[in-house]
Amino acid sequence: MPYDDPFRLRVMKVIAAAIKTVTPENEYNLDLSDYEDADTGKTRERVFRGRTIFGDDDPVPMVVILEDPRAPDGPPQPQHASAHISVMRLLVQGFVADDKDHPLDPAYHASAAIIKALVLEKKRLDLFGMKVRIQSMHIETPVHRPADNEVSSQAYFVFGLRLTLVEKADDPFF
């Protein structure tokens, strides 16, 4: 079955969709679902893929998923003519409104909610609906930081997410 998007982009999209399940309707104290902008009437997102620059008109809370630029762990996996196992390292970073007295409290709540949503997805037999293509998922310990006006004007968190993938070497769209 041909796909419009490469496999790795489909992986990014299902991770974003899992994070968007963090809503009050799903019993979280945080809403990361898409919303209608009151000024424009357009649907806006709170979960982004691959974006690194944000401004004052972006929503808070919000989350961005990026590929981790650090080198992969360990030696490369053996590759076969048609398929190979690889590691996709992601960074999940979220920005939250500050609490004046305890600036990191909202960041701790947000990272915990997102990790919970990802773990719930991990417990499914068919991880993210990607059949046997996502072999495993490892969530790294989050780091929480207050606003510093260098990295961010908002309190934020970041954690690594490592996925082991089975990819088709001769067809990245498979």
C-alpha cells in the first residue's frame, strides 16, 4: 500500500496525535488539542512538529516535537537489502504559563500529562497503530526550566523519546 508521507513523518504525526489527547475530556488538567482562534476563526494547533521559532502570538501551553541532533546510541544496526532496524531520537519540548510563586509547577504538570499519554499509547499492543514498525519506545527523564529570556520567556520542559523502528531500506514511504 503506497503512502503519501515517508514512514518517519508518519511516526512524527502519530506522536503528535497522541500528545493532542491530553485534554480535559480525557481527564487531564491541560488542553493540548487544536482550538479555534477567537480572532480569526481558524483552527490552530498547540502541538507542532519540527518548529523551533515561536512568538507572542503562539498559544501557551504548547509542545514541539523535534528530531534530536545528538548522535545515536551505540553502533549502527545491521541492514538488510529490504529492511533494517534504526533508532529515531526525538525531543519533546513544552512551554507553559508561569506560576509567579512556583514557576516550574505548570511544567511538571505538563510533562507528567504528556508522558502519561505516551505511556498509555505504549501499553497498546499495536504501538501508535504502526503495526510492528515501531518496535519499542523509551521515554527519558524530563528536565524542567524556568523562563530565562535566553532559551524561553516561558517555563518549559524537555525530554527525549527514543523509538526503535523497522524501516524498509528501499522504500522510505512504506
